[in-house]
Amino acid sequence: MLSRVADAVLWLGRYVERAESVARFVDVNLYLELDRPDAAAAAWEPIIATTGDSALFRARHAAASRDAVLQFLVFDRTYASSVVSCLGAARENARSIREVISLEMWEAVNRAYLDVRSADEAAVLAAPHDFLAAVKQASHQFMGATHLTMTHNEAWHFARLGRLLERADKTSRIVDVKCFQLAPTVEGGAVPEHEIEWLALLRSNSAFEMYRKRHRRVTPRDVVDFLLFDAEFPRSIRSCLREAESSLAAVCRAQGRRADARLMPVERLTSLRAGWERTQVDDVLRRGLHETLDTLQTRLNAVGDALYQTFVAIAPS
């Protein structure tokens, strides 16, 4: 497979997943604002912290108000990780590989971008829930089209790799930021007024119903354990790493390469996945949750760099 195709399809998956993640973070925060109006003023700064782009936001907005954060994260076309920018980048990647993806995939990502681009910004800021739900639904439709209408070949596995690496990163970031806010409650029981926020953390990852099937009570330790280490929930970090490793192995087989430690991205992803599966939530809480997740994000970035160097970058002649 051509390196440009590998790069485009991987980032197509990443950008669609990123747009959905931003939409779900913002939407859950809007509901949290309704549940805890006393905390509304301080509710939006952590969402910006989740992106890692607080400095850029402060350069453009005086304060992290509801409307400022919504405009920045959803409609700011000069911000690369806004919803409109992510879907625009996804559409451009899809356009460049029309011969590789299915018609249904193209129509899904093209329609999602056009709907966001043509949305009335003032109307969305006034009543954003339906709009954000539509963004999430568009992402689900694209992923469904990818799974059902694209041959599960090398390109499909690159798209899946991009989506899973992005999902693991975004799950780690929202857990990191929320647990930093609620640090005194993480190792003990949930303070009653904070239970709503732990529920919001679950809902931001579409995990609430599945968590309740596993646990009778909402406790900080169990929430962290579920989102980081659950083996069956598809948005947990453990599940994302395991499935990403599976797709990377499939890519290596398609290229006639042995998926062993001699291949740089395999070495990095396998090491990360194996170490994560050996880790227990109590060990993480003792060592420090922020430190653990910060290291995870650095290692996920290293996997992405290794994928680029191995499959995309042109070797010097």
C-alpha cells in the first residue's frame, strides 16, 4: 500500500474519532452545568485542559465561559482540533483516497462536514444539544459504514489503528483532568456532591450503562478501573490498546513483515499493551494517576511517531 494512502486513512480514522470526542466532552459538560448550576462558572476550564491547548485558548479568549469554549472547540476553523476543523481534515483525507474507501464512507464524512460547516453558530450556541448529538451520530454512522462497507484489508486496519489510538488518548485525558479536579475523592468514597461529576465522567465515555451492569455503586476507584482497565468495554484504554495491537499485527502480515519486536511500532505498542495489562488500579492510585496517564500519552505519541517513520516516511536513498 502506498505510504500516502496509509497516512491518509489512518488520519481519517483519527480525525473522525477526535471530532466525536470533542462533541461528547462538551455535551456532557452542558448536562453537568444543568445538574450543578453552582459549579457552572468553573465547569469549562477543565474541558480546555483536556485538549492540551489551554495556552492557545487563552490567547484568543479572556475567560473560559460557556460560549467561548463552545466557539473554540466546535466552530474555530483556525484551531486544528475543533469539530469543524477535524471533520474538514477528515473529509480532505477521504477525498484524497476515494479509490480506497467506499462510497458510503465518503458520503458519511462529507455530509458530516457540510452539516457542521453550514450550521448557524448563534443558534447552536443557544441550544447546542441536538447539534452535538448529530456530530456523535455522524461519527457512529461513519464507523458503521467503515466496518460494513470497506474490505477489512490493510487500509481498513490503518483506519482502525488511528481511531483506537485517538480514543485511548482522549479517554486518558478526560480521566486525568476529571480526577485532578476531584483528587481528594479518588482513593476514598465519592463525596455526595461529586457523584454527579463521576457520573458525567462515565457518560463522557458512553460508559454509564455498561458500568452499572458491572458495579452496583458509583465509586471513584471503580470508575477509574473501568475506564482504564476493563477488558470488555470497547472504550477502555486496555481494550483500545489490545485491538490496536491486533490491527497493527494485521498490517504487518499484509506487508509480509513479521510482527515482532524488530519492527519499531510493534515493539512500542506491544510493550505498552503488555505493561498496561499487568497494571492494577490500586498500583496506579498509589504511584499517581496523573503521572501514569501522562506517561501513557507520551508513549501513545511515540507509537504514532513510529507508525509514521515505519510506514509513511520516505527512506533516504
